[in-house]
Amino acid sequence: MAGFHIKQIVLLLLLVCCAHAHTHIRNLIIDGKTLERGKCIRPYESNFNFPVKGVDNEQIVCRTTSMSASSTDMCDVKAGSTMTIEFHEEEDSGSRAIEGKHYGPCIAYLSKMTSDGQPSGWFKIFEQGYDSSSKKWCIDTLNANDGKLDIEIPGDIEDGDYLLRGEIIALHLAEKKGGAEFYNNCVQLTISGGSGTATPELVQIPGVYAEDDPGIYFNLYDGYKSYSIPGPKVYKAGSVAAVNPKAPGNGETESSSSAGGEDDNGGEDDNGGEDDNGGEDNNEPTTSSSSRKGNGSPPDDDANPSPTDDDDSKSSSPAASTKPTSSPKPPCTRPRRRRRNVDARRRIAEL
């Protein structure tokens, strides 16, 4: 019986501990003004500081069943400005942000709001995870800063009504799948003054996370040295990587221009016969292709697809300088000239 009572006491202590380990976005700070609790924040549930469990749970969107915009005020924010969201365990602002051992990342998303108050698609505008040099998590920073988290609003988004979704992912139980705890709330903002040129890549919530993501299924007690924040890359004003992960210059442009170059075909040069009269035709397309690459490599490098991007490093070595590719005249023209000379000698012999 004594053992049974001890187990009950331990369980009760764990419940008390966990009850005080939860958090929520209590209030906002805009233009230096601290707003009252809940102002412009989607309505809290009765268990306002309890976590959401499960990446496919509908509550992971805003941690509320009230997704109507009409029940919440709109707060005006300028594009390009920095606002602050403030996390606290309890309703009063004097409580800490979250229990100190609930390590995990802080993340913020934006979504354009539809006419009925629903999110149209999210893009990430802030993230902070684990700093391996200081061995500190975002939670450490948050508690040291009285729960305040500064969020910069991109300056190039279009004007309109938005939802800002602030989130803490607590990983203290995440060594088991489904153990991560999500503390998220949504803020209603009317953003103005942006250039409207942004086209960030959008994700869906739920949908952006999976239970086996390295940043969701994570063991805090296994001697980790790094951490990968889940979700897409952060969108910054003027960023193009968020729109197209394959940014220009990733190697595809060079490959396609090499494959389509006239030098590889050789057909136009053979028909015209100008190769024997100074090689102008061979040099002209090669120069054009070299200028597209912009790497200063000899003309032969474009005509010969065998060497890859390592050509630049190879050509700097003494051995590479003795290769035929360093010749100013493309080696592919020499066989064509020998074939034409043989044909000419045969025609003379027949006469």
C-alpha cells in the first residue's frame, strides 16, 4: 500500500508540474505600446495554456475552435516594422514564458486571411531553435526576455488582413513519436505600406509537419549537438529562394546551354566549309557559350561535355596546361580537315 501511495504522489507532482509548464500568447506590443491581454488574438479555449498534440490536429492552426474574424479585433501594423508577441504561462504578465526545461524552437508564420477569416496559405517569417555555440534554446532566450519575441513583418508583402501564427514546439516528450507539444495562437493584423512584390512559397497547416520530421521527433536526452527547425525556410523581404528553391545558377542553366550549343553538333560548320578558312564559325558559337558561363574557361570546355565544373581547378595545374584543351584551336576541327584533304587527294588521283 505504501508503494501505491508513493506512485500516486509522484503522479500528482507530475501533473502539477505539467499544469504550470504550459504557455500562450498573452498580449502584443505594437509601436511600443503594450496591448491588453487577448487584444487582436483569436479567442482562447478554457484550457488556454494547454498544448496541442499531433501534427494533424485541427487545433494546431490557432489552438481555438473560433475561426471567425468577426469575433476578434484587427491590429494595424506597418510592413517592414517589428512587432512583439509575448508568451506567458498564466493570465498575468508577471508569469514566466514557459517551464525552463521545455526546450524547443520558436516559430512565426503569416497567412493572408480570406473573407470568412480563414488562412489562405502560410509562409514562415521567423524561427529560432538551438544555438550550439551557447547551448541555448529559444526558450532560454524567451524566459530571459520576459516572454517577449520580436517579429519583423516583411516589407514587400501586399497590403491586407493577415493571420500571424506564433508557435513554440516543446520537445521534452518528443523522443516518442507524437510526443511533441505545440503552443500556438493566431493574431489578426491589418498590414499596410508593403510594396506588394512578394510571392513567398505557401504551405498548409496542418500539413507542413510530419510526426517523423527530425525537428518534431527529437530526443533531448541523447547527447544532441544540433537541431533542425521543422517547416519551410524563413521568407525575408526580397527573397527569391522562398519562391523557387532552384535559384538561378544552380548548374541547370550551364548544362542546358552546353547541351544546346552549335559546337557539339558540328553540322553547321561542316556544311558551310568556313572551318578551313580561319575557323570563324567554330569560334563564334564557342565564344557565345563561354560568355554565358562567365568562367573564363577555354572554348573547348563548352564543346566537350566530359569535363564538369572541376575544369577550372584542373586547368590551373601544370599537367592540365599540356592537355589539348589548352590549344587555342578546337581539337574537333582537326579530324574534319584531315578527312577533307584525303577526299581531295582521291579526286586528284581519279583524274
